[in-house]
Amino acid sequence: MTTEQQNRIVSAQVVLYENGRLHENAAQECEKYFLEAGFEVGDLYAGSFAITASVAAFEQLFGCHLINDDKGTHVESDTDLIVYELPLAGLNDYLRHYINVLTFTAPPDFGPSDY
């Protein structure tokens, strides 16, 4: 991957657990963690918030390689499947307890593809 690709800014959505598993301080703890890791953090809305950083920052924190192509930003996979969910294994147990999924958004299946 080129330096330009590594420096590209991307965003992912952090979806927190609900239904009793969402501790009142969970969002603040998760937001604080990502801020300290150098990510920009969006506003909490409906139990989720966005995180934004360079491809390199995502790869370093989550221990995976990202691909950014006509299928959007996704995690490199050994299969033919497109994987939008980031692996949570690199996060500490405390955070994994609160995070349901951390995912990139797939591009729409319609309209122009040169967004």
C-alpha cells in the first residue's frame, strides 16, 4: 500500500450494546479510548458513534490490513467475502464488553460508483 493510501482518512461506526448491557459510562469510556488513540470521535446517536482516522491508524489499532476500492473501505480477507467489520481482538476486554460491532459502511448498490 502506498503512503498516499496509508494516509487516506476513513470512518467507521462504533455500535454499542444496548438492552441492559450499555452501562451509562460506556459511551464516554469508548469515546475517550479512541480519542487517546488519535481518532476523531463523532457525536453519540442512537447507541453508536463514528470514529475517523487514517488507514494506517486503523490498521495499527486493529491489527488488520484495509482495502479501499469500489466496494468501499473493508478489511482484507483470505476469502472472497467482503468484510466490513473490524476485528475487536486488539481492544481490551473492558471495551469489548461494550462494543457490539465496529464496522465500515458498505457503499450503496445503486447510483454512481465514483463517489
